[in-house]
Amino acid sequence: MGVGAPDREEYGPRARPLPFERGTDGPRVIMVGVDGTRTSERAGFYAAGLARRQGAALVVVFVSSPSGLTALVPGMDAGAVQRTHDELADELRRECRRGAEQWSIPVTLVVRRGDAYGELRAAADEFQADMVVVGASEQAGHRLVGSVATRLVRAGRWPVVVVP
């Protein structure tokens, strides 16, 4: 996304306007965090299927977490990192548009840069998510430090589904 571009796009039918009631009749807004990994792709498909079955709106949040190490690694091109981010965002736009049309569900795509946990937490509050779906981390270090999924669960503000 370029400078000044909106950070959200909406596809598919409009969501049914209903009063907000957390956890009463099942989820009305399902949010899924995606980052281009295999587990986040599975989480996206799981969340889309659940949204279709529940008649819920789907909010897809793509957070690109730029590393401070990019500038320190010789040969690492910040422009290449940005191009990768843009390519993933473009692919997600196509997938969200296709899924919204195919499954007749309202889909909102949100593209942000920053800390994955902080951005997902903020988006879940912003969209009043009834459920958050994320893929399990495949990084070994997260067993010691804690993954984004673990931190979302510990926040205890929404039901969190972690897809392997």
C-alpha cells in the first residue's frame, strides 16, 4: 500500500447490522491474523469456513512486522522487504475478493505494519471481534518467549482459536 492508502478494504455482501453482544449467539465478527505462513493460510481458510457457517463477517488482518535487523544485515535490501510486503498484500486482496464472492460472506481486509500482537489486539477491539483465529507459530524460539497466539490467549479478551 502506498502512502496515504486506506488500511482496510471491504468485499462481498454488507454485514447485517446487529447490536453488539459479546458471546451470546455465536460469533458475528470473526477476525483472522495472516502473515503468509502455512499455518496462517490454514487459519484463514478455517476462519472463512466458520464465518460462512455462522453467517458472520470476516475480518482478515495482515500485519507485516519489519525487523530492525534489516538495516544491520549486509546485502539486505529494505526495498525488497517492502516489495515482499506489497506482493503478499496484493495476493491477499485477490483471495479475499474471491472468497467473499464465492462464499457470499462480508470480508474486510486490513493491512498494517508493526508488532503483530499489538496490531491484532487493536484490530480485534476496533472491529469488536467475537473470536480471533491465528495460526500456530512454527518458530522454535516462541516456545520459550511466547508466540503471538499465546499472548492473545493470555490477554483474555476474546476466544482465540489457534490452528496448527
